Amino acid sequence: MALPQWRKNQIAVTISSAFLNFGYTLVMSFLPIYVRELGVQTTGGIALWSGLILGSSPMMASLIGPLWGQLGDRKGMRLLATRATAANSVFWALMALAQNVWQLFVLRIVLGLLGGFNNTAVALVTQLAPKEKVPSIIGSLQSVQILSAAIGPFFGGFLATSIGVRNTFIVTGIMNFGSLLSILSLYRDADRTKPPEKVSPAPSASGFWKRPEYFTALMILFFVNMADRTFGPIIPLFLEELGTPRAGLEMVAGALISVAAFGEAFSAWLSGKLASRVSLRRLITGRLVLSILVLLPMVFVHSTEQFSILRVLLALLAGGTLTLALSAAHHVIPGEHRGTGFALLSGTSTFGGAAGPIISGAIAGFSIRSIFIVNSVIYLLMLGFVHRNVRH
């Protein structure tokens, strides 16, 4: 029996997301090492440029995303997915040809303008899907995204050691070509086995985004993702500061990033299970409090082992943030504005993730350890915000 088109769309988007997330962490986990190869030698300069390069692409994607979304509404979502996957295939390979950090920075900006896929992944994967299947489809997509990103740094460590970071960018471009093939071969905007449905005009936008629960979800997604992404530019640098030998730095950093990502994946799964039994307010509050208790000791660590344990513990606490935030928001998003509501959440999450590396790179120029203090303050502020606005 032939698969329904909505299931083919799910397979196509899930495969594409797996390729793109795997390829991203395959190489970007070692960006500070590549920045050094491109001529930046000071620790502060490496951290600053790594933050700018990491954050520029998702920041541009979050800003331009609504415009691409409008184009997708008019011309079809398949065109949107094809454009994004093709851009990722080309520009990741081009990054291997960069001769200085400015060229790499510009390529990342252009990639953000043309290749933002994750911002529209939920809209893509749920198109044509039966309403009762949407939650499980989104959950499956999130799990694949986290897990594929989790194994990327582990394999990236082997590649960076054996063929170099520069050549690993080429491997990423080739990997992303698989995402383009998946969209072209499987994804369709309409189910040709069914007659087209008449769509009634959408009512005027409501003020759901002003509701405390929704606004709190936006704040959680932005600030918690921002704090979590501050680790991106600094992990190799901080491990080196703690005494990790330069010869094995890529392997140690890759292993730590992968284990932390697996922790986030497990936490996301567990959060989905707990959300139906424990109040959302207690769940989020507990995570924030424990995160502060993990972050503060990071300021005083003196060994790779100590930092690695604390980083994995923090990942176990930070994981599932998206699941919890969506749980807080979906109660107040009207059905007719579901696409708009979740698109805004996704864009806010991406924007926070983009801001994190930039802030981290700027702060690390003064002190890497001060980043952990700043993150603790952010979690403390969010704790008060959740206490005030989340009531269920």
C-alpha cells in the first residue's frame, strides 16, 4: 500500500533535518580551531570571531524567515524547502575555500539569508498531516534533530583530526546534498490522491501573543537557548585552558559536545513524559534552580573532568526546553493562528540561539569563566519571570 503524501512529507523533512543538523555539528563544534587556522591567534579574538560567525547565520535566518514564509504560502512550501537545502549544500562546501575570517563570516551571513531550514521545519513536516498526528510528528522531528546533532561532534572529532577542519566543511556540504535529494524526491505541496480542499479566509489576528503564558514561552525559548549556546565558541578554548593537550583537543571537545547533546535528547524525551503529570510551573522552576546550582561551580573548576561533568549535568537540565515552552504556549494559541504562533516561537528560539555565541565571544575576550556567571544571572531572572506568569 502506497504511503499517504503527508507521511512522505514527514519522511522527507525528517531526513533533511537529520542531514542538516548532523552536518552542522560535524564541523561547527570545531569552529574556534578553524578561526585560528585562518589567522586569528589571540584567545579573545578567536572567541569573538567564533561567536560572530556562529551567531550570524541563525540571526539572519530568524530575521528573514517571515518573508520566506510568506513566499512559501504563495508559491508552495516545496519551493521553500528546495531553496533552503540547496543553499546549505553549496555554501557549506564554499566555507572550505575561505582564506580569512571575513570571507567565512560573509558566507555564514549569506547562508542565513538563503538557507534557513529549521525555522520552517515544523510547518513543512506538518503540512497535509492529520490533526491527530501533528503532536507525534513534531515530537519525532525534534528527537531526530537533537540526536543527529548529538552524534555530529563525535564523528567531527575524528574527521577534524584525520583530514582537518577545512576538509570537514566539504564533507558537510556533501552531507547536506542528501537533504536536497530527500526533498526533491519525496516532498509535495498537495496530496494528488485527494481533491483540493476549500480554505476559508483566516480571521484577523488575535492578541494571543500578549497572553502571559505565550509571552513567557517566548522569553524561555530566547534566554535559555541563548545561555545554552554561549558554550559553542568556548568549549575548545576552555578545555585548552584547563590543560587539555592541543593534540587531542578536537577529540575531547567533540566527545563532550556529543555526550551533552545526548543528555539534552534524553531530557527532551523525559520532559514530554513528565509534562502530563507534573505542573509546568514546577517543572520549569526546578530546572532553572538546578541549572544555577550547576553553573556557579563551573566558575571554580580546575580540570577537564570537573567541567565535563558539570556541562553534561547542565545539558540534562536544559534539554526539553522547547517541549516545555510549547506546552505552555499551545493552550493559548488559537487553531486558526497555530502556524503564526509556532513560527514566532521558532524564530524567537533561533534568535536566542544566534545571540548566545555572539555574547559569549564578546565576554570571553575578558574572561571565559565570567560567561558562567552571566548565565546564572539569566536563569535567575527567568526564574522570577516564570514564578510571576506561569500558573499551571
